[in-house]
Amino acid sequence: MKLNTNSILILFGIVAFAIMACFPVTLMAMPLLQPATTDSVDAFATVQASVTQTLAAATQSAPTSIPATTTPIPATNTAVPPTNTPVPTAVSYCDWVKFVKDVTIPDGTRLSTGEVFTKTWRLQNRGTCTWTPDYMLVYTSGSQMGSTTAVRLPGYVAPGQTVDVSVTLTAPASAGNHVSYWMLRNPSGALFGAGSKVNEAFYVEIKTKKADLPHGTVTGSLCYPSEFNPPLTLYFEKAGTNETIQFSIPENQNFYSALLPSGTYYAFAWAHNYNLEGAYVDSSGLMKTFVITGGQTTADINLCDWSPYPHGRGQ
């Protein structure tokens, strides 16, 4: 059989394809895949190294476990040594007062303004020195009740003994509550009193009020219905009683002032020659009462309602 050129080329190609088919596909693709494989291996190595380092760090920082011990802690029976702290001794003073009681004028006693009274305290010598007549009772503060501010002690008072000390005082002129403070003074001029620091004063406390005077004053007008007032008799009738006090009013006097005992009164006047009665009345024409207070003046008790008939009594 004679082969031509074309047949030889075809045959050669078939043989070449057959030889190529005998090599593995991976071997042919290896040059193409080699860069990608190298990157993948490097990335895997990097991740693996990171995990390894993290585990190593965790292992180093983890606390070391301490095995439980079962050995009991022995009890301590060490005795506490006794303390020998000394007990503080009581403080004492040479001059020291203990207030015992008010002999006269207890706290809150009510007196009239200007009233003279004697205050007496009972005191005990709580100190270590004897009081002598050269020791003084002296005023220190508060209301100065009168001119007396110092008096001598009545005698010797040994430590532990008591003494009554008195001073004559005068209640203040103003009404209200008043307190006067007093202490003792030794011959050296040092003041001392009661309390833990020898500085507490004893005192007298009173309540004053104005003295109740027996009489008060009443004033008013006599509104007689004429150009002049005739002679009048002025009457003050004490309400609820038949007691009447009267005064004569001369001619042409249209004002009066009278001193009356404290109480509640009606007021009226009588013009004898004209048979007219003037009275202090309310809006209904009945006589109304007024009050006289000791030491005070009750004004404007005007007798201006005149009538030929006696006025009735109201409230």
C-alpha cells in the first residue's frame, strides 16, 4: 500500500494524541496551579501559627489551681492580758456650789410690778475650802431687781455644810417674765457657782403684772338740748345692784369726769327743774353698760339722749 504525504501527517497526529493521553491530567495542569497552591499553603500556615500562639498565651495566663487542703487550723487559746487602766479620779474645786432648793419665791411666783420681796436660796459648800463672811452673793446678769447687787454670806460654811443666803429685791416696773442670775464671789474676786465647771449661776424667776388699783376714771359729755345746761345730778348705777353713786354738775357745765370703783355701770343725769333725764344709751334707746377698770380711764360715756321719762335698762 503506498502512503502519500497526507496520510503520513494524519497518522502522525493520531500517534501524538495517543501519547498525550497516556500522561495524567494533573501533571499537565501542575504549572498552572502551582502559584495558587503556594498561597493556600501560606495562608493555612499563618492561621495555624496564630491559633498556636493564642493557645500558648491562654495557657500561660490561666490561674494555677491550688489543691484543697484538709489540714484543720488549730484554735488559739491565748489569754488576753488584763488592762490596768487607772479609773479617773473625781474633780474637786476649792470653791464650788451645789444648789439645794428655793427657800422662798419659787420659780414662776406671781408678783405685782414694783413689789418688794426677799429671795432666799439654800446652797451647799461642795468645794474643799471654807466659805467665810468675806464671801459675797453677787448679781451677774438678767433682770436687775432693785439696787442691791451684792450681800455678804451670813457666816462660815465648811465643806459639805449648807447655808441659806438671802437678798431683798424689787419686782420690775414692767409686766412680764423676769429672771435674775446670781453667783458667789470669793475674797480674791473670783466668781464661782454650780455645775461640773463651777460656772452655773442660780437664779430667781418671777412673773409680774400691773397692780390692781381699786378705782378708775370715767369721762363724757352732757348733751343737754338747750343753749345752756341747767344744774344737773349725775348718777352712776352699778349693774345688777341698787348701788348708785351721784355727783352734782353746776350750771353750764357740759363735760364731766368722775372717779369710780372698778365695776360695770349705767350712767344717766337728771335736770330737776325741767323733769328731763339724759342717759348713755344704745340704738334702741335703752341704757347700756360700760366697765370701769382700776387705774384706767373709760372715755366717751356721753349722756345725749334726753327724755321726760326714765330710760329702761338694756344689756
